[in-house]
Amino acid sequence: MEALTKILYAVSTALLIPVILGLLFFCAWSLLELGGFIREYLDRKKGRQEWAQLYQGLLSEDRNGSPDSFLRAEFFGRPALPAFLGKFSCLAQQINGDLLLTGKLIVDLEIEIAGKLNRLSFGTRLGPMLGLMGTLIPMGPALIGLASGNVQEMARNLVVAFSTTVLGLAVGAACYGMSVVRRKWYAQDMADIEFVMNYLHYRE
């Protein structure tokens, strides 16, 4: 039993360095994601203004004319629109409004959106998990240091434990916040895409 306990202790303590490296990696990755998030926010702010102008122009279009032609001329090929709405605008122009290909394009965009959100969900879950591992692993050596009267060793391990907890929670909180906001953004994009497609089909 004692041999098994020593093996278990050795394995768990050996995981500390990979856990710390993993936390540092996710911390750097979350900072990069945050930078991309801020840039996307600024781009979307401009893109939403573009879409609002286009939408108002569509509502005020002369009904004796061709709203369908107006929408095709003003919407397709405008990458300045928000994120996936702008991407759909450019790609839909390339396939010339083909219904079958447009349906496939929308599905592909939904899969891409799910991938971006799942990546943040991965960080939301794995960050705190690594933080918890980084908290528990040094507790063993800290308790051993306390039992042997080595207060300095105990303090060093406790600093590692608390630091990994903070990093793990920070990564999880950042990823969760970005995931919530992006989920709303992309839901709005898909709603606008659905509106465009329904409008075109209704007018045909």
C-alpha cells in the first residue's frame, strides 16, 4: 500500500509542470482571443451601421420598383457588413444566388460559428480544470512541509497553488464572457441572413 501511495504521489507531482505550462499557454491564448474579440467588436460596430442603412433603404424602397433588385445590388458583395453576414454577402454573390448552393453555404456558416463557439467553450472548461489541478497538486508537498516544520517549502507550494487557481479562473471567465457575447452576435447574423433569404424568396 505504501508503495502504491508513493507511486501515486510521484505521478501527481510530476503533472505539476505540464499543468503550469498548459495554464500559461491558455492564458496567452485567451489574451490573443481577447484581442480578436475587441477587433471584431469594432468591425461589427461599423458593420451594423452599414446593415442599418441597407435595411432602412430596403424599407423605404419604392414598391413600384424592384426591391429584389435593390437588395441584390446593395447586399451581395459587401464585406463591410458584420462578420458572418458580410461573409455570406460575398460568398452568395459568387454562387449567383443559387438556392441549393445558398442553403449549403448557410449550413457551412452555422458549422463555422459552432466551431468558433466550441473553441471558447473548450477554454471555459479546461482553464478552471487546469487551475484546480494546479491547486491540488502542490497541496501534497505543502502538507509534507508543514508536517516536517519546513514553513518556507509550505509557503512556496501554497503560492503555486493559489496562483494557478487565479490563472485558471481568469481564463475560464474571459472565455465564458466572450462566448456569451459572440453567441448573441452570431445569432443576430444568422437571423439577418435568414431575413435576406426569406425576402428574396418571397419576392421571386
